Amino acid sequence: RSAIRILREYYASDDSGDAALLQSGEDMGDEMAQPAAPQKFKKSRGAGDTIIGLLEVVESDLAKTMAEEETEEAGRDMEYQKTTQENKVINSMKTKDVEYKTQEYKSLDKAITDLSADFDTTNQELVAVREYFGKLKDRCVAKPEPYAERMKRRQKEIQGLKEAVNILESSNGKSGGSFLQRHRGGR
């Protein structure tokens, strides 16, 4: 912008010789001094206007490109900030999830330990109850006798009854009394 301003000032001024694109300074030595302007030097206004126009087009293109880049950069910066914030939130959520899952894991592990101990105790009680039930079952449940044993027992009963009948018959003959019950009259 300053180059365009300087060129406009240079070409806008008259040809008096005052306006020149020369560096001046008192601290510059003789060897750094600008050479004298040629005698036939004239400002070329048409070329100056072309140069100024070209510089203005370049300046507007640069300004437009710079504005677009700044807009894109601002958009990318906003997207970056948004993504960074989302990542912080997600990271925080995952950290909390890990804490909660760890607590849940510990409580479930404790519950498993407690339930395993309860299971062992209950299993021992079940074994003892089944053992006791087996003993009671042997005592309380009537088992049918095998046929051979029943036959032997019945044969013994029949034999005993026959002996009793024989005893009764033989005693009937000796004492003359029987074991029959008789009714007495009169009370």
C-alpha cells in the first residue's frame, strides 16, 4: 500500500526535478550517493498508471486471498477448539466410566467371594442333611421283605401254632379243662 502511495505521489507531481525516487541522507557517503538524473529523463505517466493499476490488482488479490485464508484459519481454529472440547468431554466420560466399572468390578468380586462362601457353607449343610436323611430313611421306611424270608417266617409261625394246638390238645386230655371261656350266671 505504501508502495502504491509513493508511486502515485511521484507520478502526480510535476517534472520539476524535486520528486525523485532517490534515497537521501546525510550519513550516506559519496560512494553510496545516487547518480545524477539523465538530462532527457521524463516521467512516463502511461507506464506509471499501468504499474500502479497492476499493483492495485495484486494488492486486491493479496487482500482477498489473505481474507479467505484468515477466514479458513479462523474456521479451522474454531473446529479445532470444538474438537478439543469434545475430546476433553469424551476423555472425562471415559475416565468416569473406568472409575465406575472399577467400583462395580470390586463390588461384584466381593459379592462373588461372599456367595462362594455361602455356597460352600450351604453345600456342607446339604451334605449333612442328605447323610442324616439317609440314616432316617433306613430306620423309617419299611422295606418289603423278600419272598423267601417271608416264607420262612410264616413257616415258623405255622409250626409254632401247630405246636400250640398240640399242647392244647394234650393238656385238654390230662386236666380235662380247656381254655374256653364260660359264662357264669348271677352276678
